[in-house]
Amino acid sequence: MQPKSTPNSNFAQYVIEHNRYQLNKLAFRDGTQDLSYGDLIARIPKIAQGLLCSGLVPGNHVIISMEDCVDWPCVFLACLYAGIVPTPLSNALNLNLFYQLATFINCKTIIASNNFATQLNNSVPVISRSCIQNFYSEFDGNIAGHVPEENFVAYMNVSSGSTGIPKVAMHRHNTLFAMLELSPKDSYSMTKDSVMLSIAKMSWNFGLQNSVTYTAGLGATAILIPEAPTISVIFKYINQFKPSIVVTSPSIIRKFLTTAAEKFSLPSSIKHFHSSGEDLPRPIYDRFLARFNIRINCCIGMMETAANYAANPDWEHDPCTVGKPLPGCKIKIVNGEIHVQSPALAIGYYGDLEKSQATFVDGWIKTGDKGRWNEHNNLVFEGRIDDVFKVNDLIVNPVEIESVLLENQTIDQVLIYKGTNLKGLNESRALVVANTGFDLCTFNKWIADRLFPHQIPKKINLVEKLPETVTNKKNRKSVNFLC
């Protein structure tokens, strides 16, 4: 059954109708609870009824900030069902930034995990996860789904902050239908029989679509990880629940290759392993393939396109490229920048008309990402344009340098960033997480044989951990505050 969208379609209503034939099938598992599609279908209207009875009305904005658990997708879909506009937000954010974003989007209620609810003040009403669970017995769910107007905002998502102050993108219900048609099959070879493990949290757009939209929209099963994704936790869930699809980011993939992961193996159930969110360096790809005998396929999307807009599927594998445009999407390279057309495009940024007009132009979005086409006509992602800088009037691309440096087995991670010397001139600098056996003098000699002079880091700082955003991306914006 293909998703059928009209200007007034409610995606949550579609999920309910699409899965009525498989009430006993597992929809979500979080290591503590299993949720069948029958449970999901029963809970969505009950939560929606409870939210409306709490004083919320269609069009109100709420924040979902819970651990990844079986109640999370129920709450998100219930908001859609009721016409309430949810914004997923990580509770790992600094509380000041959390409340800044809550104020900015005019949040009426925060739906929070039990622990996080106790940390929040009373400036915005809070509904805890325990209260949500009480709705299951307090309400009968005898309410009709909200009928959205064509441009009604279904949900909003927040950027990772890797490019500066977080932006808030607005998406319609049609976005969810569009991404379901264009992304799961062509990105992940996903079907209703798939078992998806997306290590990205659902507070991140990437995790939301993998674990909720694709899974519930297709009638598949999703494995959710409530805990922080340490390597032991990741392997525990993979080996206990044996997913057929694993999707994560290069920062997490690197953890699979650490000493702490040497005692673990991956089950034969995994048929597709995918990377997105950042550039996947070829040395990491090669080491993963040698270690697990599993190829990693890369894909690329952004919060403004909601889903992937390009992917490198199994049947056309080209290592460390993000492949070709997905059906319905178009890509062009303009002065090195990737521009995208997608049927799942956001309608703009909330509260920022100027930024919306500058980014969404004539049906295209200027991604701010640097890219090129390779000899196989596949897209190669080369990082953020605003991360690129010049040294002695020559371009330095951090992603290119990091990929070269990671060939050295004595370093575990590296981040290249722009510094300024005493003369006020730009220079390349590096943060390095070292492995056993690292020697700075030897490393500097090794670098000199592989990089051009303007690329060579003038300062190398050894750190225990690279700065990251809440979505496990390298946080280059914070480096100058740390060094």
C-alpha cells in the first residue's frame, strides 16, 4: 500500500489506517517495553485527547524532550493527529538554550521524560512521561483526527547548531508523505519486513524519520535506544534485537573501531549499514570493512529536506560517496555549493523570513554544503562551505585534510579548524585524539610528506574528545572557545 496524500491528509491518520491489518506486529522496542501496532493505534488518539483536554488546541506548539522509548513515537504521532505542532528537542541541550528555543517558537507545553521534567521551571507547562502513560487509561480516544489545511504546519525541527545558532524548519503533513515515497526504499532497501536500528536520537531529524516516519509509515519495526549510545550499549541492542538495517553517523561508526569494541561482533541479520550526517572518511570505511566485512553505504539529507535527498544504495555501491538524487529530487552544484529540489522540502524557517528567502530560492534550497560529482556521476560530500578557509590565498578544506590524517593509525580522531597567528593571518590548526604509540615529532614528519604547506596544521592540540553537537557532529564553531 502506497501512501496517499491529499492537501488535507493527516499523516498520523494514515499510519493508523495503514497498520490496522497487522495489530499484533511489533512496531517499536526499547529494551524495556515492546509496542505492537495495535497498541500504537490505540494510544495515538488517547494521547491526542489528553493533550487537547490539557488546554492545547490545534496549531499550538509543543516540545517533545523524552528519552528514546516506545512512548516517544506515540506522542509525536498523537500531536499530528490532534493538529498540535511538535518540535523534537534534545534534553542534552544547555537549559538556557533550551528555554531560549522554547520562547522563540512560542512553546505552550513541554512533554518531557520524568527525570528531565524535574529539572524544568514552571515558566512553560510540563507534561511528564508518567502523565502521558496515565492518558492510556484516563481517555477512550474517541476523537476524530485533525483535518489540516494545505499549508498547515505539521511539525518543526531544529538544526544541530553545527552552522551557528539553531534554525527551526517548518514542515507540512505532505512532507511526511513525500519522504515516505522517496526515501526508505531507495536509501535503505527498506520494506515492511525490515527491522530498523537508527542510533541517532529521535530529537534529531535524521533519527525521527528513520525510527518513526519510515517505520510506522511502512509498517516495519524500529529498535529504540533510550540510553546514551556508548559502544557497549550499541552492541548490546544490535546483538539482542538483530536489526536488518543500521543507520548512524561517522562519529558513531568510529566507535566501532576503538579498542573498547574489539570484543564485540555484528550479527548476520544486518543486511544494510548506512552512514549520514557528515563526511565518512575513506580510512574509516576501509577499516570498518576489514573489521566486520560489511560495506557502509552513505546518504545525505538535511533538516530542511526532512529526508535524504541523495543516497548510494546497495545495487550501485560507490564507497564514501552519497550517490545520486533520490526519485523526485534534483541536485545542482553552484560555485561548489550543493543546491537541492525535493518534494519533502520545508516551507521555510519559523520566525526568520529573511533567512528563509535567502535559503529557499525558486523551489531550490541552498544547502550550505560543499560537493562535487565524481567520475561515476555520484555526489561527493565535502563538508560545510563555511568551514572552508584560505591560507596564503589558497583554499583549505578541513574534510580533505582530516581524511588524509586518518590514514595514520596512531590517531583516532582529528578536527581541522581555522586559527589566526600573531600577524593576524589564517593558519590551519588541529585537534587530535591520539591512539597508543602517537608521537608528535613523527606525526609532523608524516604530515609533511602528504600535505601541501598551506594545509599543514601549525598547531596540534591533543584532546581526549572532540567537541560535538548534540547530534554527534563535529562542532567546529566551539573550537576557538576551547583552545
